[in-house]
Amino acid sequence: MQFLGRIFDTVSSVSNLFSNPYRVRDVQLSEYNGKVLLRQEGRLVLYRNQQSQSWDCLLLCPESSSVALRLFQVSSEADAMNWFPQYTLKLRPFYEMLRPPLKPEMLQPIVDCVRNHPDYSSAHVAVDIGLRDCLKHNYILSQMNARDAQGQTPLHLACERGDVGCVRELLEECQARTDIKDKNGETPMHCAAKQDSALIIEVLCAQLCAGVNELNASGETPMHIACRLGRVEVVKGLLGGGARCDIMGSNGYPIHAAMKFSEKSCAEAILSSNPNQLLAEDPVYGGTPLHWVKTPEMSRILLDRGCNVNYLSKTGESPLHILTKRGRFEAAMTLLTHGADPNIKGQDGNTALHLAMKLDHMDLIKALMVFGADVEVHNDVGETPGLIAARTSKGFDEIMYVATAVTAMTRGFVEVDGLKTGSKKMDRLLCLDGGGIKGLVLIQMLISLEKEAGRPIRELFDWVSGTSTGGILALAIVHGKSMEYLRCLYFRMKEQVFKGSRPYESGPLEEFLKNEFGENTKMTDVTHPRVMVTSVLADRHPGELHLFRNFDPPVLQRDPPYTSTATFQPLTVPQEQLVWRAARSSGAAPTYFRPMGRFLDGGLLANNPTLDAMTEIHQYNKALRAQGREADVSRLGVVLSLGTGKPPQVAVNSVDVFRPSNPLELAKTFVGARELGKMLVDCCTDSDGCAVDRARAWCEMADINYHRLSPQLSQEVMLDEVSDAVLVDMLWETQMYLYEHRDVIHTLCQQLLQL
């Protein structure tokens, strides 16, 4: 049995030896009686165990004469002779400073660190393990600015670990230097900038850290690093601690790093501290931060602060050129909707459209052309975008069709012989349908009309009426907003207004309207052309159509539409009616926005306001005649009705609603109810079909020139659509429709200019 026991002990010893020879353990000193003592340094001794063929390093404990701590038990003399001197050199501060009794679990992380990092000094080990009390040992203090193999000091290591207490101890008690650079040229501040905490930055800056604005070997200051990594709290801490954001690095200023890596909060912090960084040029290309953006969100940060959207870099490229070359459609759209010029020539004389054609990027091609890119401009080698498209684009025919449409509309100015200001005899009426974000269709058609006529819209019409989005545009026209501005505005507005889920918060829409029309602007502040915006009075049943006007309503003796059994609050007169409230009331579409007081969306009763506007004008003239003011009467000569696009007609399976008798019939009833509900809403708000037929017949009977323009769309576009790609396709189809109806537009402009 004793023989078997010795075999088991030997096997166990060998097993432990090779499983983890560096595990710290309590051992009895009596086990080493008769063993060969090879070396002793301070409290560390090295034994040769001939029985197990091992070399054992022990740490003697003064508080115990019978127990020691074995630090390693290796089978190689070379390993023993390598580690024993290092242990004796580096462990002394720890076993002298740690409170007895020493336990294996106290020493294990220390010896592991010594073994894993043989280049560490005792000071590095103390920081790595977090033994702040040991930092006060004289030997460790003497190594406070020692460097490891990477050139890092203990302070570098503490900053890299994010140990605020240790950093404070090193700076305040140990006088650690902050200006020492490692092999990468980084000071402790560079290491701190990589952490997601501003506390270390504050501690370093409190000691006037010399490395706060130093460039490392990669040409980055701590601010550059924080921006690249998105450490916004660190950026704020650096700015508060004296760091500069106008130090040029190898790839530009910190703002360029924030843009390159799409770190929104870091960019905002820098721009708030130093707005001049909007104009900062990088050293290689001379590009501003806008040249470095990749996403719409980052673009808006700069554009909302007023940066130059058409700034040319040293290479002669605008931000739009860069985004087009990278194929970044969404970000390019953001620039276009903030006034980027698609016809600026860049490197080699190329416009953004030249570059998009080379990429055959159809979304970008459509967007650029919808926003007025010229397909016939030549680059430095004489190529036009159309010529490039002929070589590379799969959609060449479609591209050239729209290009022809855009060119025709741009150069189709109508000359009218003998036209004299003030010589008109008949009025001109513009009617704008409702349709939410599809108001972009209205804007695109009005842009083409302006280009064809060579006059602003407000000079082409005497009366403007609109419903919902058409009402907002009608008010914008009267107040002199340009169509190109409104197109950009609508693309930007959708991001602000259609947030979250329906019904949307009314606040963003109301703020948008206040910003555009003024918070205190009254309807009568601008009186020409006359404007009528529809809404529905919803404080009564049945509801009534209401018109917001910039003129006094016609006064006629006529029967009220309904006999009232209640007393209603009087309506605000035009002289006191706020423009933004009128716009908000007309656009209070149920399920999309909450009512505006007692008003709902005018589209519920007059999504196509043509007949209602003509009725108003007729009653206005009738009232003038009743007052004996025949000279002020002016009959209608031209009516232009613009729609927001017709969705494709689709088949409906069933609108039958009945009492179900089984689960299958229940499903059919549910489908029928859904289809019937949608049909009822569509019929109530339909602005084409019967509404157009009635208006046309009314005008023919009154000998009025009537024109209706509303493009057929290939897909149904929702009122709250936010996809730029979908909206650009919608405008692309609108442009093709306008070209197909160019003769109608030409005739219309002649009539408008002659009256």
C-alpha cells in the first residue's frame, strides 16, 4: 500500500507540475528538509527537488516559521534561472507592502503579470493589478517613469486601463510625467482619449498635462483620436481642459475625423466650441468637413449651421461631386435639398451628372436631373452626360427622354407680342389639390410652368386656392417663396414632421409653419394674388367647408346651408387670422395630425378645390355688382387645376360586408370591410375623376379656358412617404408627364401671359 501511495503521490506531483507550474500555493517548509538550497535573495529562496526533478521558488513568510508560499515549481533549470531573478527584483515591493498574512490569491495575479509582461517594471505591475498602496514603495517610486517594451510608462498604462484613482495617485503623489511618448509617439493623454470616460481627462488636465495637444506618430492629437472613436464625453472633457480643435493632423482637423467616422455628437461638440471649423480645410484635398460626410445625418449637422454647400476643394470638387463618386444617394439628396448646384464643374470639368452617368447609378441620375442637372454640358474632353449615358447606361432611352423634357421646359420661354402690364381683362385662377408630401408633384409642375412662362407663379395668377398641402403651397406662393426653395423645403420638412408613428405630433409641423410664414403674419399682410385655403369646420354636424382668405369674404343675402340648433363661436376675420394657423388648419388630416382647434383638413370636403374656388370668385363678383362696383368685376379667363398624381387603378376582390356564419365568412367580411373603408375614404378625397369632369364642364359652360395637369404614377405614394428614392421616382415620372404635355403647357402659358 505504501508503494502504491508513493506512486500516486509521484503521479499527482508530476500532474500538478505540468498542469500549472506557476500556480501559487501554500507549502510546508518541512517538505524541503534535505532539499538542495540553490539561491536566496531576501525572502525568496530557490530549491532543487531531486525527487520530483523540479526547481521550486518559495516566498518565506515572517509571520509563520512552518508555512511558505511556493511561487513556481518548474521542471527546467533554465526556466528557474530565468524567473527567479525577475521575481526577486520585482516582487519585493509587493510582499513588503501587502498586509500579512499573505495568501496565494493575493500573489497569483502579481506573479502572473510579471510572467506575462517580463518588460514591466514593478511600477507597471502595481498599476496593472491596481495595487495603489504599493505605489508608495521607494523602489516603485524610483521606477515611476520607466518604460516597457512599447515605450509606455505606468501612467500610460493607468490611462489605458481607465483607472481614475490610479491616474490621480500617479500624478498627485508619485509625480509621474505626462510628456513622455511611447513608441507610437503617444503621451498618456492619447491613451486616455481612447477610453469612454471624461474623468481621466479631467484629472490629467487639472495637472496641466503637456500632451493635450501633442501629435502622435500617426498625426493625431488626443482630440483626433476621441473623434475617430466617438468618445463624445472625452471630446467635451478635452475642450474643457484646454485642448484645441484647430490643430492640423495628417488627415485634417478633428472635425474631419468626426465626419469621416460619422460621429455626430463629437462633431456637434466641436462646432459648438469653435463654429469656424465649418470652414476647416484638410491638408491633402483642401476639403471642408462637408466633403468628408457619408450620411444624411452628418450632412445636416453642417448644413443647419450654414456651411457652404457648393464649396470647391483644392481639387475643384464640391461635396456633391464626392458623394456622387462614392454612390451615396441619401447623403447626396440631403445636399440637393439644401441648395447644392448639380451643374458645378469639378475635376476634369465633370459635373455630378457626368460622374453619376459613369457609375450608371440610376437613383443618383434621376435625383440630379429632377433637381435641374444639365445633360448637355461638356467636360474638359468634350463629353456630355448624355454621351456617357449612351456608352454606359442601361436606362439610356429613359434618361434621354427626361433630359429632353427638362431641356425643353428650361428653354421653352414663351414670348407674347404686344403684352402690356396692366392690360389684362380677365382673371387667372390656380387650384392646388391636397396630397401630403405629394405636394412635391405640384412644385415640380409649377417649376416647369415658371420656366416656360419666364415669370414667377405669383405674377401669373390673380387667384390661388389650395387644400391641405396645396393650401400650404398657395400661401407660400402668395408670400413670394421660390419654387426651387419650396422643393428643397418639402424634402427637408418630411424629416421633421413625419417622425414616429401616426398620428404624428403636431408640434414639429406647427414650428415648421411658424418658421416659414412668421409667427405673427396675418392673412391680409399680402393681398395679391388673392388666396383661398380650404378647411372643414368640425365643431358642428354636418361639418362645413371654410375658406381662409386674404380678402374680405363676399357679403350676400343667401340662405344658410343648415338650420342650426346651437350657437357657434364667430370665425376669425382675415385681418386677424394668422397665416401659419390657416396653413395648419387646412393640413389637419385625420389619422395623420390632430385637429387644429375646431378645424380639420380641407380635403375631407374639397381635396380638389377648383369648383369651390370658382364658386367663391363668382360670389365675390356678384357681391361687387350688388354694391354697384361693376368696374371692379373681372371674370375668369383661365383656370389651371394641378393634382398631386394619380395612383394606378387596381382590382378589388370584394366590398361586401355581411353577417358571417362561419370562420371563412368572417375573414371575407373583414376583407370586405377593409376594402370598403378604403374606398369610402378614397372617394371622399378623390381629386380626379368626377371632380375634374364637373370643373371642366362648368368652365366650358362659362367659356373659361380650363387646364388640368396631374401625372399618372406607377405606384401609390403615401401622404407621409419619407423615402427619397420613392419621391425622386415620383418626380421623375412627373417630369416625363410634363414633357408629354408640353403643348398644353405652352398654350397655357400663352393664355396666362396674354390676359
